[in-house]
Amino acid sequence: MMTTSPFAEERLVTNIEDCYFYHTMDIPGHGIVEGEWDLRANIGNYLGGYDFQGRRVLDVGAASGLLTFFAEKKGASVVSYDLSEHHSWDVVPYANADLTKIDTTRRGHMRRINNAYWLCHRLLGSHARASYGSVYDIPKTIGPVDVSIYGSILLHLRDPFLALSSAAGLTKSTMIVADVCPFGRLGQFLANPKFIPNPARCSPWDTWWNLPPRLIQKYLAILGFPHSEVTWHRQLYQHKPKTLYTVVGHRDKP
């Protein structure tokens, strides 16, 4: 029986105007291109100080690829996983919202994000492989990885636990989860999620949760990563500093 490859063919993107950058990136031939998040000064802390040398990595929600290319530069073999324009965003389904319009707009936006990834992939000489699909159903044919990264995507998902479990089954050693912390570092004392959508305003449509780090640690422990540590760092979002946490969860050593 022939197995369909989970990996996408490389896309030739030459025009930066066809791209949208989620991360600020330094791109050969273009210089610094600004995105929503600028992690460059503190990206090591964002990834929990993990040593990627010789590891196979799954970057879930890779967007324009900053974390993928960083891990690759540090010696990893990386699979980038994300939505494409063929997949729907996890939109909050407000009854009075024009969900068809939102979905159409978001699919076009995802194509521009994918374009940014492929532009950088070519200009940086990356060997990372890309795969597209639902975060709730990551293909097992990607194969086992040593570490999976979830970089600030769980807040945008209806079911963050299911999203984590989708990669956990492929992950032999370590899960790295970074996210914005509710109430800044005071969030370290919280254990329950906060539901964000507001039916009175029909907004936001793309964000579901504030998830404190203690909850992420519980999720990971349930999924077989009982040993974890939390670190804190500051990152720039639209030029303003935000407090984030990173949970690094480990399986028991065999």
C-alpha cells in the first residue's frame, strides 16, 4: 500500500509583497522585516534554553518560520507544521458574525503567512520540511520527533489539550510550550483557564483562552511529560514588552 507523503512541495515565492510576517525577521536581501512579534533578542529564553543540536523537531504553528529556522541553525532537523489556505482557522462561532467572510479573509491571510515562510526558507537556505493541516490531527506519517514546540498558539485554539495531545504521541522526549501569561507573572499562582470570547461584543474571533503555566504543566503530565519547569521572559509585541512563560516538559528517561 502506498502512503501519501505528509510533506508539502516547496513553493517558489519571490515577491515580499505577497508575504505576511508574524515574526520580525532578518532576511537576506531584504534586511529587517517587521512582524507582530519580535523575539530576536530573547528567542533562546522563549524556547526554554533548550539545546537543539542533533534533535528532530516539530514546530507546531510555525507561521513565518522564525522558530524553525532558529532551531535549524542550532543543529536541529525540523518539520514545520501549520495551517494553509486550504484549512479553516479555529474561529469563535458568534451567531451574529459573518463567519464565511472571516473564513475567506483568514484563508487569504494564511497564504501570505505561508508565502513568508517559503520566501525565508529559500533565502536562508533552509532544509526544513513543511506539512499543513489541522493542529488536532497531525499526521503520524511525519514520524517520531525528539521535541515539539508550541509557540504562542494554544490561546488561539478551541481545544488546547487536544492540540497538545496531537503532537505528544509523536514526541519522544520534550514538549516546549510558550504563551502569553494572564495577569503577567501573577499568573503563576493561577491554575484555571480564562475563557476570552465576549458574546456581547462578538470579539475576539481568533482568541479563546488565557492559559496559566500551571495548567500547561498539568496537561503535559497527563500526556506523559511529568517533569517540567517554567521560565519567564519578556518579548516585544508590536514594539511593546509582554510577559510570557515557557513550559518545558520531559518524559521519564528510559
